Amino acid sequence: MTVNLPGIDESTLKVNVEDHTLNISVKTEKTTEESNGDNDNYSRKERFVGEFNRIMSLPGEVDAAKMKTDYKNGVLTITLPQK
């Protein structure tokens, strides 16, 4: 299974399997700052905090202990072997 999750901090990524259900959750936080340069007559700061949660039913039994995840270039790949 692959899931597109561009720009996330991998340390906030959680993947677990319980009772034929796969749960993927991510918390995101992004801060941007802008000013007009040397004068500092104005500045602007924005902060975005969000959460992504996806729950999927699995078609059969899987061995959760052997689950493998790999996150590269904004793509999460999950491998779930069958029991």
C-alpha cells in the first residue's frame, strides 16, 4: 500500500494495525515568517497546525508484527504480510 504524504516530519507519522484495521496518522506544523528586510517596518508570521488520519479496513488477517513501513520523498509505503 502507498500513501502520498508530502512535506511531513517523519517523526510525527504513526502507523498501526488492530483488528483488521490499518490506521495512519500524522500531525503537521508549519511556520512561515516574512518581513520587509532591513527596516523591519512590518513582519508577518503564520502558523499552521493540522492532523491527517486515515483508517482502512483490511481484506483479511495480516501479521502486524511483520509490518514494514518506508517513507521516502513524500510517499509512505506499507507492507503487510498475510497470516
